[in-house]
Amino acid sequence: MPTELAPNTEFLFRKIRSLFDLERDVSIRIWSYLDQPQHMNILSGFALTALVHMMDVSEPLFLYTKSRVETKLAIYRYGTKWEDLVRAITAANVTPGDVADVIRLYGAWVEAGAPKDKKNYYEEALKREKEEEEKKGKTLDIAKIKRDLGLEQKPPPNLDKKLEEKETHRTGPAGTWTKFRDRGATRGQALLYKYVQEERVRLHPKIKEYIEKEYRGVSASHPGAMKFTLAEGGAPVLIDEKEHVSAGRLGKGPTAMSTVGRMERMFGLLDLAEKSEGADISGTTADQVYFLKYFSRETNVPIDPILYLLPVATLVAPYHHSILEVALTLSFKGIIDYTAGLYDTLKPLEQTKYMDLINDILRPMANDPRNSFMLVHYTGPWIPKGCWLYEPRLPGEIDRWKKVARLAGTTYLKCTHFAGGQGWPNRTDLQNVIR
């Protein structure tokens, strides 16, 4: 049975911070593994096909999406013209993060071209943008924007069937998506700008310069995304080995009663010292799965299931999501069957020929001294009181851990019933999970 501990707060803070760091290292290892020719040749090929497809189907809609929706993708460091993106995605140093940015752009393009209530999304988005500007005493000439982008001469096609297919990847069994998705205000960019000003993070000089220029005066409601994935050597590292940025995730955070938020608090996956809220079940992961399946079918290029770990690589390292938030989506889609902390269970359920990633990299990381198989309970928000610690070396202990930490099991349902204040599990909540 797990050992119940009532350690001091400092002990728990250290244990949780170590686990937070470890999960990011897992993501970086997967990034490095996918950043090899045998994988990048396929991924960059799909991304190039998507760029060509967007321009062929509707250049005006592509220009609208790039200039009005996804305006701050990291791949724009090469330039924002279509030719710049093609050059970037076909370059020898293309990275998994570049592919992820094209996937994000493609998803926004599909959404922009899908009519909602018999009106094109981009029309409604421009109207909302105009209303927001008017509140600030400014004006927005929608007609001019449409003329500049060519949307008046070439209205976008109806992409509702593409959107329908994309959105099917955002569903789960028994309405689980609705139960989990409960997000609050965005804040990633504003918080990261604050950290840069306080010199709490060490970034590549060019990234630091970009943040200081672009995010000066950004409010906490400004949307955040995977903007800072590349450091000097092309690795997805924002900082050096000694310091850590904990700006929540660079994206949307959960409300206090979010089920995903409750699970992350229970598993000790939030950085308590920095009050890193986390995010929520990952819709971007679902979009990446859709993209890989769609372009594999369109190009008639089969893919190894190991490529479905692309979101673990590209969303966790830059703090857009945690492993749990990404793995929930992949587990609910039947792609993996993840148990928190057992990183070899990120292995795709379909047969893969790249088992060296699982056996030589992910399985040993589960035995990393920073890893902790624990359930944490609290006296209130951000105040840990104690934990149940599972010791994997003891007979039967791993099986008991799998019972409470398998994401596709019953744990998420139990977490919806936490009685602890503001969604922070108390001791009784954990007892109910363990039973």
C-alpha cells in the first residue's frame, strides 16, 4: 500500500518542482528524437502540402488567417510571406516546432473558412474586431481589409466538411471533452514579459528582444501560444539548466473547478512556488492528430504511430500544455493508454518500429530520481498538507499506482467529485480515489 506522509511544505514544494522539471525534459527528449530525417522528411512534407493546399484553395483566406488570426507563430522568424514559410519548412534545419506552427495555421484556416450560422467565420471575426476597436475609440475599415486580402474578389470556399472532420478529433467517449474543458483567462505572454523584465528567465537574446518588443503593455487577456520554442541551437529550450520559467502554460488556464486542474493538483504536476495553474485538455493535440491522419491519407504516405507523439514534443517543452493534458487527448482517442509518471506508456497502442524511443529513453525516465509517484492533498489553494507516496520497488505497488493514475480509467470521474476547497483535493478526496 502507498505510504501516507505529512511532510513539511518545503519538502513537497521541492518534490513537485522536480517532477515539473522532469516532465519538460521528457518532452525535450521526444522533440530531439522526432527531429531526425526519417521523421522530419514526412512531417515537413505534410506541412509543405498543407501550405500549398491553403494557397491553391483560397489564397485570400490564407492571407486573412496569417495576418488576422495566427499572427505570432515562431515560424514567422523566417518571414511572413507564403514563400518564406515554404522556405522554412523545406530548410535542412526545419524542426518539429515549425511543423506544429503550420498545423496551427492550417487549423485556423479551416475554421476561418467554415460557415457558422450561414455566415463565414472571418466575416464575424472582423465584425468582433471592429467592435473591440470601437470600444477603444478607434476605427477599423473592414472593407479595406477585405480588399487588401482579396476577400471581396475571391470569397473563400465552404470548408465546413473539413471543419467537421477536424472537430471529430476533439470528441471523447461519454462526453469527456465537455467535462474536462473548462478554461479561464489567458495570461501566458503577459506573465512571460513580466518574468523577462524581472530577469527571472534566461532566454536566447533574440527571443528576449522579441518579447520585450512585442509584449510591452500586453494585458493578461492577450492570447498565448507556442511562440518561444527555439533557442540558439534549435532545441526547444527557453532557459539554461539553472533557471526555469513557470508562466503557467503559454496558453489558456483552467478555472478552479476544472477536472484537469484537479487531476494535476492531485498528481503534483503544478509548480506551487510559481503558482503555475496549468492549462486544460489539449485541443491542439487533437488538431495535430487530425492533421497527420488527413495528410497521410491525402498524400498516400503511411506514418508510423510514433509521430502521434508530436504534440508531446511541441506543446509541453514550450509550456503550452503539460504531458497529462496532451496524454488525456491521445488516451481518449485510443492512440496511447497513458499512466501518469510511467513515461513508457506514451507508447502508441498500434505497433511502432521505433521502440528504442520507448525502451531506451522514456522507460528510464520513469526511474529518474526526480520522478515521484504520489497523490497530494491540500488545506486550500497552493497549500499542500501531505501525500500518499507509491514506492515502485515494492511488490504490487506499480499495479496499485496504475489503478489510480491510468488516464483512461475511472480516475477522471472520481476527480469530478472532489469536495476540497476551490478544486484542491483534501485527504478524503484522495481516499476516495485510492479505493
